[in-house]
Amino acid sequence: MFTIDDLADRLGGYLPQDEIRQVRRAFYYAEQAHDGQRRRSGEPYVTHPLAVANILANMHMDHQSLMAAMLHDVIEDTGVSKKALGEQFGKPVAELVDGVSKLTQITFEDKAVAQAENFQKMVLAMSRDIRVIIVKLADRLHNMRTLGALRPEKKRRIARETLEIYARIASRLGINTIRVELEDLSFQALYPMRAERIKRAVSSARGHRRSTIRQLQTSLQQSLDDEGLPGTVIGRQKHLLSIYRKMRDQRKSFAEIMDVFGFRIITEDVDSCYRILGVVHNLYKPVPGRFKDYIAIPKANGYQSLHTTLFGRGGMPIEVQIRTREMEALANNGIAAHWLYKAGQTEHPIAQGSHARARAWVKGLLEMQRHAGDSLEFIEHVKNDLFPDDIYVFTPKGDIMELPQGATVIDFAYSVHTDIGNGCIACRIDRHLAPLSTRLESGQTLEIITAPGARPNLAWLNFVVTAKARSAIRHALKHQQHTEAVQLGRRLLNKALAPFETSLEELPEGLLASLLREHSLKGEESLLESIGLGTRVAHVVARRLLDLQQGESGDTTEDPQRAQGPIVISGAEGMVIKFARCCRPLPGDPVIGHLSAGKGIVVHRAECRNLAELRNDPDKLFALEWSDDIDEDFPAALRLEVESRRGLVAELAALVTDAGANIERIGIEERDARLSIVNLILSVRNRVHLARIIKRLRNLAHVGRITRLGN
């Protein structure tokens, strides 16, 4: 069994003795705190923190991380407090332990909510100290290694969480050794039979391929030696989940996947990487389009390497990765390489860059967290953000921006800055104007055009793919809806107070505060927002305010006839005044507003049949009138009975365009051999504009009856 003495011997290779003594002291403290506790396997509980510390020692992590590994379950599973840990081992260690600990003091109704809240807590701790996530990954890795003692359903739940979150985080931070093992252990827990069959097949195939691999390896090594280039050629193993995913996604057999031979060449410097690339391309022909230069353009997690695929003997594919020793260390240890190089008293630029990228990623997580509505929404954003397939695009200044596959112009704008995304109105791709929904490709140069006062569009949520863009758009829309709802609520409340010859501004200061306390509202804006969104009726709130005003004298307020002055609408009312699709009102139509809970005012034509039931509830209906200054188009629906003939659609489209309108949608139904029904959705300015179009349509000889739709 692995002991603290074995760990101390291993730490002696890179830590000073006084720091090793502190790690020992943390172990003995944890041993005492967990005294009497055992794991499901029956082993003493302290074997788990010791194993976690050993995983971190393999990554050459610093002594504070190792101490936190020893103590990481003390707050959660024993009576020791964070304050006590801080007094014993210092504030940094206590903060690390607290960051890894779950929220045990709070009871959650749902496991998904508990998972999300705990992850959110860990992200906050990561923002203060990135080592929190490295300790957590080591903790999760040992838990996955010892899943065997758990119930099958719990085993699957933990494996799924590991695959969806922790393996992806390890990938995002470039810690490849932990990522691969987490993925394979999760795969074996979720699909034990599939994993076992693939494992046996890999073992069998490796035996058959041994001589071929040796020949290829010797051939590559000999070509390097002949050119006098420093480099070591090693075989590259595929892991179980990678094989399974390729078989599933590419619909290939196991034999087709294993026919690809993989090698890695480790050399001394970047110059040698490119020279070795020339040598292997001279030895075997490269496959067109299969070369990737991650040295010039590193991945988001700092990964650097040259990737190429060659045609070997008999046309068999050979995948080759070429990198320096430092790049190899970073590929395996990712952000942990930051501490690996610090232990050697030298900070390598590659490790520095990896650490800086990791901190930038955590900063992005914090921004997403601020914008997310709740912890469940936040964790969904994080999951979406952790997909690794990337493209590379350029800013006008030549800076490289990395985005996930399928990203759009809007995703790019938000990746530059949230304010750029919110104010985006147009874009140039390679100097040509392009739609905001355009999906980007590697190598493009983008210029975002913004305008003061521009706001995000709800439709953007239909095509953006990055978590940052999605959360920022939702946050902006919520803020926009809140602002507009407050403004509308103020208008509605002042309208309700007008018959009593007062207004919100003229009421005594303490009166509104009394009403807010009575309804447990946080402030005036909360009250006005609820009125604007239709969850409170302005007339009822006005009556209650006046009752409170008269309360001291015991009088009740007379109810004079409610104000008949209509609310003026200009069309572009945003998110809290909407236009009903059932009747499609146009400027010039007599209109009535219906107060709909959560939506605000919905504008209907006065004769709309859908208002019949609401006419008995006058508190929810409002008189409206159109502004004289409206400069936008509105949808109108027409139904035409026409004689079937060739070129009909083109003729109708030309007539509508000549009349200064647009056809948004057109549908044709055959009624019989002679007649057809044409349904048109047009964009028009007002009722007069529509009447002019209808008049021109009536002049066509083959057009019969025309009906404006809308009950």
C-alpha cells in the first residue's frame, strides 16, 4: 500500500525538505480528522487524499496544492472549519480546500441543481486560485479509479458528469494525461461491455501490428539520423473512447480505425520541428489537406504541435505529430506545466502562455456566471463552451481569435467584447459585407460595425453557438425588457392616477414605501415592472395607493370615472408592447391593448374576436391610438382567389414590389382545376398603404375575391 513515506521520497526530487515536512503535517492532520472513517471499499478514508496528493506529485505541483489534496475532504466530511485550517496551514491552503469542498450546509431538492450550485462555487474559487481545479481533477480521477464499490446507477451518474464536465475541463486546460484516463474510465463505467470488447480487440490488434509499427518507427528514426536532426520517434496509442467515437461518428469498423498508424516525434527546438516535417514529407507523401500547424497558431489550451498524415507503404495512412520536449510536457500536463517549470526555478514561455490562457478562460466563466439566470443555465453554458473543435479568424489588426466550429459573426463580436456584441449592426468578412448569421471559416478577417444605441436581437439566439454570446444576449434582453417594462408600468400607473388628479411623482414619499412593504417588493422599479409585464393591474395599484393616502382619516377614495385618454403607441415599442398575430393590426386600424401577464400589452384590432371574453374585465383592456410619426413596416395577411395560370407568382410579386411593399411569405392551394387560393404575408406601412395594394390587385383580370385575414 502506498504510504506518506513513499510520497515524501517522490517529492524529494523537486521540493525542499521544509515544504515536504509541511505536506507530512497536513497528512497527519487529515489522518486524525478522518479517524474511524472508511471508504466504500473498506479502506481507511485517508488513503483517498494520499492518492490524490500522489497524482499531483506526478505533475510536480507545489506543496500548498499537495497540502490541499491531503485536506480536501476535511471541511466537507469532518467537524473541522475553514477558519481552523487557515490557522493551522495558512489562508492559501484553507481557500484551496474550501474551493474544492461541496456546499454541504445547503439541502437541494434536485441533484442537477446541487451539481450546478457546487460547480458555480468552484468557479468562484478558481477565479481566486486556478489550482482549485487541478486539485479537483486529481480528486475526481482517483474517485473514478475506485468506482467499483458504488451502486450501478450512482456509478453511471458520476461517470456521465465526469465525461460532460471534468474531462472537458481537463482538455480545456490541456492536461491530456488526466483527460484521457477520465474519458476511458467514464466510458468503462457507462458502457462496460463495449469497453471490454474494444479493449480486447485493441490488445489483439497490437500483437498483430507489432512488426509493422517497428518497421515504420525504424524507418522514421533512420531518416532523422541520416539528416542529423535530433528527435525521438515513439508510437502513439489510441484510447478506448477515441476509438469508440470514431467508429460511431465516422461509421467505420474497428479494423478501419486501427489501420491508421500513429507516431510522435519529440525534438529539441521549433526550428527542428519544421525541418523534421520536411524530412517525413520527403520520406512518405503527405495527404492533401491533412496538415495542421498548431505551433504557429496554438489551441485555446496552449497545445502546440505539427500534425500531418502520410501515405505509407501500400497506401496505409500514418499520422505523425512533431513537437519539442516543452510542448510534449505542456500537452501532457497543460496548465500544471506552469508549476512543473517553476519547480525547476525557470518559467518557460509556453507554460506562462498556458497559465495566462487558463486565467482568461476562468475570467470568461465568471462573466457567464454574472449573466446567467441561475446555476442550471450557467452549467449548460459551461458545457457548451467546453467543446474542443475550433476555427481561427483574424481581427482587422491581425490578432488571432479562436472560436468553436460553427461560430457566427455574432459569436466573434461577443468574443472581442460584450459591448461590441451588444452594439453590432453589420460586419465585413474579408472586406465584403456579410449577414450577421454567417458561419465563419478559418483564415477569414472580420470587421464588426457598431452603432450607438443598437441592441441585441432575440433572433440571434437561434444561431449563436458560444456560451459567452448566448448568456450575454439573454442578459441584455432581460435588461432591455426590464427597462421597457418599467417605462410602460409608469405610463400605465400615471394613466390610472390621472382621474384622481394626481400622478406617481406627486404622491407623498412614504406612501409608495408603505405599498412596497405591504407587497414585499424590493423597490419602485419592481412595482412598475410588474405593472408593465401585466402581473399587476395599474388601476388596482392606483386605488390601493389612494386608500393608503386616506387611511389616517378613515375616508375611502371615491372612484371617479376612469381616464379615457388612450395610450399612444409608435410601433417600435420593443419587448413589452407586442402586436397580435391573430388580427395583425396596422397603423390606421382602431386598436385596443390587452394586458397579458408576463408579456406586457398585446395590441389587437378593435373588432378582434379573441377579445370577446376580455371585454368583461376592463382592468385588462386599454384604449390605444397610433402615433402620427411611425416609420416602420407591419405584417398584413391577404387571401386571394385567382385563376390558375403560369407566371402567377411572378406577376403578383412584381405588382406588390411596384407598390412599395415586400412579400414576406406566399403560399398557394389548388381549390379546383380552375381556381387557386393564394395566401400572402406582406410588409406594409399602414392601412392606407394596404388599401392601395388591394386596389391594384383587384385590377388584375385573373384575380377574384380579396380578403384581409385576421379574425
